[in-house]
Amino acid sequence: MRFQFIDRIEKIQKYKYARGTKNISFEEGFLDSLNSEKGCIPRTLLIECAAQLVSWFVLYSTDFTKIPLIAKIDQAILEGSISCGNVLTVEIIIEAWNDDGALLNCSAFLKDRIIARGSHCLCTFSPADQLVEAEEMKCRFRELIKDGEIV
């Protein structure tokens, strides 16, 4: 993963749940995008934040053997903007899981206000070793989970 849209994983439980955060800094290179408000990240990057948390969750849940490929988002609602200095919290909850993929819901919050939701998101799994280096991802994961809660 070249761009990091999850800075910390606060809580993770295999096959069930994950919560992570993204700190929006003044140094984010995409803040003055054509389709976003001045000083705010594009709202569609909220989906990318959630997708990256899903990737870390699937990697962790499968012992770094599988990585998700998003197949469908039944409904995505983007209700707010995120500006520099904000801390975005992203949560994913698994509805169903099998060896081929997962069905999940995700939400993004500023403080306790929901600003984005994705419902009935479907992902399929691909062998991780075709797309990422497992040992490198394990090291990154350890950095992200530091002081977080693994259930």
C-alpha cells in the first residue's frame, strides 16, 4: 500500500470487528483537490480509508495469507467533510465471512458524528503473496496496532 489512510488500529477482533484512525494533517497532498472543499480531503477518500482498514483486517484474520478485493458496495452515504487537524475514526463490522470473501458494514466518524457509511459491502479474497510482501505487511501491522487492543 503506497498511501497510508489508516494511521493506527485501535481495536481488532479476527472475523468480527476493527476500528482504526486517520489523522488529517496539513501535509496531506490531496487537500486542494478540484472536487473538495478548500482544506478538506475529498469525501471519496473516506471510502479508501475504510477499504484500507478492511485490508488490514483481512490480512490479520487470515494470518497474512489473503487480501480483499472490493466487489460491491450496496450503499455509500457521505455526509460530511474532513479538514486538517481532524481525527477520523473508521469502524468495520463483519456480517458474514467464509473462505471466499466477506460481507461487512463500515462507518466513519468525526468525534461521535457519523460522516460516512457503507452498508452490505462485499469483498472477495485473493492470495496476499500475489499482491503484497507478507513480512513487510506484518511489520507495518505491528506498527499500526502498537498500544491497540487485539481481541
